[in-house]
Amino acid sequence: MNTFQPDLIIEVTGACNRACAGCYAPNVVAKDASEVFEKRPELFLKSSALNNALSEITSSVGIAAIRGGEPTLHPEIANLLKNAATHAEHVFLETHGRWLMEENFVPYVELLNAVIDNGIIVKISFDKMHGLKADELQRIVHFLNWHDVDYRIAITEPTLADYMATRSLCSFVKDEKIIYQAKALSADELVKPTIGTINVRGELKATLTHKFNLTQELSVAYA
Ligand code: SF4
């Protein structure tokens, strides 16, 4: 069974347009990302801050995971992916995947081109928490295959039995594309990147940002 161990996590935004129960990320929930960007720019990692943080890292980065919130809400996500790809052997874009459905896709053409041009691997969450339906995932997988984009389907469930149940819903995905992640029930169980985490302020930290160390400022829900 494939697992996932990033060397570096890059948190590009604290905003997300979903509100999954049990999410541990420091999300400001917003349907309109551009409005959040205008009012709360501190929730979005600046390209210059990312470059500064990356230049501090002296060890080689095998796997970098781009994460949010929902990273595709960042208006400069294409540029951030390009920068990350110059510092890491493999870059994974972690996403709930809805932007890859045909009816949502038009605003994301630049992002898809950046994914293709920089060999980014799209990592889509498919489990009870994220609520993506099997037929929706099937359409997304078809779309990615059509565009020759590499991808992984990340199933995060609390038990092996739950994993097996979710896995049975996406039997159209090959085993080599599946990642199993045990759902973290406490801060200690969250994935620990070997190098660290670059947060939205561009600071390199030992651990990722999660609700256990969330500041009051970031926890304000954006209606
Ligand atoms: S899509 Fe991911 S980041 Fe957004 S609310 Fe759900 S679990 Fe959290």
C-alpha cells in the first residue's frame, strides 16, 4: 500500500471554498476567493516569500507538497508551482479536485498549463471527509488522463476497514495511483515533513500549521 512522506510542505493559503467536518487546516471558508485575497492577503503566500524560504533550504528536496486550505484558490498558484518545481524533484499539488470538473474548469486553464509544463503531480483527496462522489472522481481521472497529467488519489480514513470501503468505490483507479493516509486524530499523528513546512508567511517551521496551533486571527470564519 502506498503512503505519502513529503520532505517539504508549502502552505500557500489558509482559504478554502469547502468546509469539511474534521478538517485540521487553518481555513477561512470562502466561496469567492478573489474577495478573500483582496481583504485578507495575509492568508496567501507571496511568491517572493516562497523564494526566500526556498533559498534557505540547503538540503535537497525530493518531494514537496503544495497545500492549503485549497491551494488552487491562490491567484498566483501557477507561479508558485513553477518556483517549487525548480527546488524539488517531485511537486504534489494537494487539492479537493473540484476545479478539474468540466463545468468548473474554464478559470483554471493557466493552472493546468503550469501543472503540465512543470510535471506537477495532482494529489486528489477522495474519502468520507472530502465528500467527492465516485462518478465525479471518475470524470476527473478521465480529464487528467486525457491531458496526460500524473496524479494520485489520496484516501484518508481512520481505519483500514474504512479505507477498504472507500477504495472499493474507486476501483477504476489503478493501485499504483492510490495513496493511503491514516486520518490524524491528534496533532501528534499529523504527517511530519522531513525538512519542514513553509507557512503562508513564508516562515520555515518544523511542523505544519493545524488547528491545534491556529492563531485567533486565522480562525475567524469568513462568511
Ligand atoms: S477541502 Fe481540504 S482544506 Fe478544504 S475544508 Fe476540506 S479538508 Fe479542509
